[in-house]
Amino acid sequence: MRFPLSQAADIATYIARNKLRPRPEWQNNVAVSDDANPFRIIHTQIPAAGHERKPHPLIHKRFPLVMMLEPLHACNLTCTGCGRIREYESTISERLTLAQCLAAVDECGAPVVSICGGEPMLYPEIGKLCAEILSRGKYIQLCTNGMFIVKKLKEFKAHPAFVFNVHLDGMEKNHDLAVEREGVFRAAIEGIRIAKQRGFRVYTNTTVYKETDMREICELYEYLAQFKVDGHTISPAYGYSAVNDREIFMTRDDIREKFKDIDKMAKRFPLVSTPVYMEFLKGDRDLPCTAWGNPTYNVKGWKGPCYLITDAHHKTFEELMTKTPWENYGAGNDPRCEDCMVHCGYEPSSALGINAKISDPFKTLSWLFS
Ligand code: SF4
């Protein structure tokens, strides 16, 4: 099974409850324009050529599914594709307090918390933070470069709702090139080996760039099988505002070409992307952006509209939900969204059953139990 049955059941119940009874305070849209900001994006409300704007199917049923918690942006690496160390350079030494992190988790209420950053293992109270979030009945993915797992593992307790999600963009040579430091791959692998040995659940997290050879990703997954890694997340790199001056990112067409054989990979390896999201990556299906499904909280507040684009930071989660002009984002609505096919914007749409087909529940069930 791709996920423990209890996790699948908990999340399905959460989704059903929120779809049936959407929280009214999150549905009012009182988006305001910050006229004082000369750099603000002015959305014209004119769809791109050939794109007919349709009402968003879930615009009045918005709720969070996976919260992205960034307790700090400091990192021991300077990875080529990382926007955080560039966008948050001025606050790189700041961090949230434990109380702020937990208040944000409670305020948002998402059943899954993805702790990222920066390198979250540098957060001094990372073990305590995870224990507190688990005690609230949440599921955690701790996204890490893996270099501190061996050193800090004693601060954690293996738990079925807790996963280390270790960043690996290829085999040793190419991964170390992507993270701009030698030895990172070996340290991450040692972290994975020890964590698995001590009973922890471990995923890997791979970003696919223009230059990535998908055969190398298969080679990586074959190599990782010896450690009995529990799952692999994989996502295309696309150029967003904080990093789009680089030539390593892909257009929508590049992404479709790169992911055309993802079904074969999903049969061979424990990929944790949903079948509907994989169809989207291959270009077989359109999905609307549901960026509110993955809200991001960091030292500046709730980041809107999404993990990738920053047009505002909000003081409260309710403010993010109600003051973000959601209809203005997504491909065809905002030029910055044109090539976006990232997990954080679109995976919630597949989980929430937007543009659903009759066969989807069967596909999802057979994927879940495979
Ligand atoms: S389409 Fe992508 S970049 Fe645009 S708002 Fe959604 S998640 Fe953000």
C-alpha cells in the first residue's frame, strides 16, 4: 500500500467533511488591491488568447489540505533550484518560535503538515515541534536534505504518521552538482539507511529539471530499493519569480515530454503522486490551480497566493483565504502561472476530485493498494 490505510481514511473523511460543510469564514472573498505598492501585479481579468475563463469549481469550497510550515529559511546548502535562500535573503537568520509554529498549525487545521524551509533540521526545537504536531493527530512530512538525520535522529521517535522526505535529484554526481556541494548524496543516503534501520518511514523527493535524464531517476529508485524506502515524490521544476532567470526550468510542453512515461515508473516504483496528478503531468487532463490547498506559513506570515509566488504575506490564515484574489491565478490567468505544474498548486485538485471522471475512484483505489 502507498499509504497506511488509517491515513487514507482520515484524509478522505477530512475532505468529505469540508466539501459537505465548507467553513463559511474561509469562503468570503474580499480581495483588496494594495494600491500603495508600485510593484503589485495588476490582474487584467482578460483571459489569455484561446483561454476561456471558467468559474473555479471549488472557489466557494476552499479548505487547506497540506500546510507548508517553514520554521526558518536558513540552510547549510545553496541548491541551484532553490528560491527560498534568494527570496528570503533579508530574513534568512530569523526563525519562528515553537509557539508561533503550533499556533499556525492549529489556526490552519490541515491534516498534513509538510515541514520545510530552509533546512528544517537546523531548527533547534525540530524534535519537539514534530512531537507536538503528532500529538494533535496530524501527519508530518519533514522535507530535508538528509545531512543531519544521523546526528539528530535521537530527537525523533518513529511514528506511523511521520515521514522523513529526503531531497535527492539524481545519483551521486548529478545530485551533488544540483546542491552545489560534494558529499551531500552520501550523507543523505547514510541518513536514509540509518532512519530505515531504526524503524522510521522515509520518502525521497526529486525535482526534475530540463537536463534531468529520467533513466537516471529510475536508476536512483532502483538503488534506493535496497533501503526499503517507503515512497517517492517527484515534481517538475518550472521557473517561478524567485528563480526564473535560470535556464534549468521547463515549460509545460517540456514537462509533458519529460513525464510521458510516468505510468511505467509508477508501476515499477512506489511513487506517491496520485494517478490524476500523473495524468495532468502527461497532458492527458486539465486541472485548475488549488493553491489554497497548500498554504505556506513562514517568518513573514501566510504567503499568498502560493508556495511559489509571493504577492502578499498575511497575518492570519483567514486573511490569506479571503484576501487573495484566487480567481486571478492559474494558467491563462497570470503569466507567472503559465508553466506551473507543481505539486503545491495542482496535487490538491486531484485529491479533491476536481474535473473528476467516473473511473477516478477505481484508479485511485487500485493505486492506493498497489
Ligand atoms: S498556478 Fe502555480 S504559481 Fe500559479 S498560483 Fe497556482 S501554484 Fe502558484
